[in-house]
Amino acid sequence: MKRNYVIGSVVVVLLLALVFFNPFQQSKKRGNEKAVSGQRTVLPSSPVIKVEPAEGASSQPQTPVTDDPNFVSGVVEPYLDVTLGLVVQGRIDRINFPEGRKVPKGGVILNLEKNLEELEVARRKIIWMNHAELKSAQVTVSTLTASLKSNRTLYDETRSVSKEELDKLSLQWENAVADRDRLLNQEQREKVEYDIAVKALESRLLKAPVTGVVEKVFLKAGEVYQPGQPLVRLIDSERCLLTANLDDTRSYNLKKGMLVDLLINVGATEVKKKGEITKVPSVVDPASGVMQVKVVFENSDGSIKPGVTARMRLPEQ
């Protein structure tokens, strides 16, 4: 009986030992810890992605088009881009050519109020065109000239005319000539005053110096214009200029009047044009270290919009 009790106690102790000190669970736990530890050592703190180059791809980047040694790049500008104004003050009366409209050379883009100036022109013209006094003076001179000639002949040949009468007639003729000359000078002065009035009227008209397109009108009808303000921006883009920058470290075979090939960016395509060099650089810009060459080309169809980029093919050395 006692032996059985001892055996049972030993069995209980072994079972408890297996429960708390299971070698299989400890081994599994240590294996899991190693696995977790192994994962932590394998995973880097920052992922590194390695990209293999595509088969046949070049390791060097492709040279940009603008760096092609056979071309120089530049910007297209309108042949003429001017801001116009007037020298007199006044209220804008009418805009004849609004923004976007083409105006011919000499066309009146807009005008200030000019009623008083028009009346002054009409008044000066009436005064200038009134020739009644001058015509009367000319007739008087002509009559006295004939009378004086005949009386002098009578005095010299027959003495039928006294010396006093001849002198009196001669004095009348001189006075008539002086009056005629005064009226002639007055008519010339009236013509000058009329021309001044016309110029005063024209100074209130803004005319286009060249054929072009009205790009911008800075004031509206009814607003007061002050001298010195910009009034209208006019652009002539029927011809355009390409202003290209040249590297001062290279030599170029460029001459004024030379024809060159141009490639102008229009959307996603390049338009080919022929241009003529109008300016060959003679100095280097100290700020940028480049030289500028200007090329003019035709754009009568308006297909090229100023502001786009373009390239000029350099002539062969």
C-alpha cells in the first residue's frame, strides 16, 4: 500500500514537471523567437528599390533639342510693338477700332471730344477764304498803275498834266500797293492760323502709324485721358522677328541679309520658315554673357503667334 502511494506521488510530480517545464513548448518558443528575430534583421529600416535598366536603353540622357550645336533657340516677337498716346488732355469720345481689330496705316483708332476744335477750324477757314478785300486792293493797284503810266506819258510829252497831279497820283498808287501787300501778308497769316487749328484738331485723333492689330485699349469711351498715359498698344505681326541668343564662347558665320532656316513651335508641331538676318551681334551682354541676333520673316497669314519659341539653323562654317 505504501509502495503504491510512493509511485503515485512520483507520477504526479512528473506530470507537473511536464506541464510547467515542457521541453517541446520551450523549443517551439525559442524557434519562434529566432524566426521573429530573423525577420527583424532581414527587413531594412528604409526600403531600397533596385531598378534594372531596360534592355538596349542608353545610360546617358538624350541631348535636349535646344542644345543642338547646329541650332540656336529664341523667342518670336512682333515686328512692331508700340504703345501710343496723345499730347493733349481730353475725354475719349469714340473708339473706332476696338481690341482685336486690324487698323490700316493712318486709320483713326479713337478720338477725344473735338467739337470746339472743329468749330475753330471752320471759323479759321472762313476767314482765310474771304478774299474780297485783297481782290479790291489788287483792282485798285491795277487801275492806279495804268492811270499813273498814262499821266506820266502826258507829262513827259505834252506837259498837259501838272507835276502836282502826277505826284498826287503816284502817292495814291504807292498807298494802294502797300495796302495790297498788307492784305497779302494777312491772308498768309490767316492760312497759318487755319493750319494751326487743323493741327489742334488732329492732335485729338489717335492715328495708327502703321498697319497693325489693336492689342489693348487702356481707357474706355467717356474716360478722361491725361498726356503721358498709355492709350493704345498696337502690334504689327504680319512680319515677325526671331530674337536668338548666341553663346559668346563660339564663333558664328553670320552676316546681315543672310537667309536662314527657322523652325517655329506651333502647338505640338514645328513650322518651317525662311528668315533674313537683320541684326548681327557686335557686343556681348555683360549681365547674361550672350549675344543677340535678329531674324525677320513673313507672317502675312497670321499662323505664327508672337511669344512662341523657335530655333534658327546655323549656317555651315
